[in-house]
Amino acid sequence: MPARDALTGAAGVLFTAAAPAPWPFSHPEVAVPMTIVPSAFSHVGVTVPDLPAAMRWYQDVLGMYLLSGPIEVVEDDSEIGRAAASIYGVGFSRFSFAHLCHADGSGLELFHFAHPATRARPENFEFWMTGINHFSVTYPDIEELARKIEAGGGRLRAKPVVLDPVNGYAVAYCQDPWGTVIELCSHPYAQMWS
């Protein structure tokens, strides 16, 4: 039997095409040593100049729902104040944040900083620079969602591009009203790129 068809069940286990693998290894071609504990995407954090407006926009336009917030954090000796100082350093003064979620459980954490004051980047899509240059959402009709983003004050950066005409896989690039770049995908990521 070829190694690709094998399925074993102890340390060093490989889940492959022989049988359905447990979550999150549902792709039949993926062989993963089970001595590694897999991670799963949790959330992305985005800084905005107007937290209540951004919370409304992401709920109204992208269909996210509010988990918690806005939550205000002050640089002080409280537990959350000390935790924030360990992340952002001394001198952050005050910020607010909120947690939103997509239907698939992935999250968006929105931030607004009082000091240093939140401000827009001179160029919001420096794709050649290291770090995150966009985040992506899946929606079956990306043209419809792009129109909704534009109607909500966002912008279409690049019209939809069909990557695979046989399967109908397409992407488009937009941005929210505050400049965060959002890729729209017509199909789930693993389906499009496997």
C-alpha cells in the first residue's frame, strides 16, 4: 500500500486520503505528523479613527456580529492597564477596543487609541513592506459585496479577477472607509488554493 493511502493512530500519525481526517485536517492530500498540535486562525486587529462608526460598518456591511465592546483601557495600575502597558509600552494613555466575529468564528478586533492619537497611514497599501497587508472574507457574490462596501463609504481597489474560470474562483480588493484593505474571495480559502 502506498504511504499516501496509510492511516495510523499513534505519535507521528499521518492522516491522509485513506479516511476522512479529523478537524482541522479535512483536506485529503494533507499529511500532518500528529506530534504537532495545529493552530487555528483566531482574529486580526485593526486600528480605526472612529470606533463606534467602524463597529457599525463591519456589522452592517460585512455582516459581523458584536462579541464585546467597546471596552475602554486606561494606563493605570489596574490589571487590564498593566496588561496593556506590557503590550503597547508605557505612554499609551488610553484606548478603546471591541471584538466582532464572522459567521465562521474568526474575529476582528477594532482599536482606537487616544494617545498616541490614531491617525491614517500616508499610504495604506504598502504591500512590499513586511507585516499584514490585507485580510480576507469569503462571500459567494464578490461583486455584490464590493458594491455594498462602496455604498457604505468604502472603496473598490481592484475589480474582480477570475482566477479559475472552470470553478468560478474569483477575488476582488476593496478597503473599508478608514483604509484597511479587504480581499473578497468567492470561495473558501482551502478550496481555492489547494
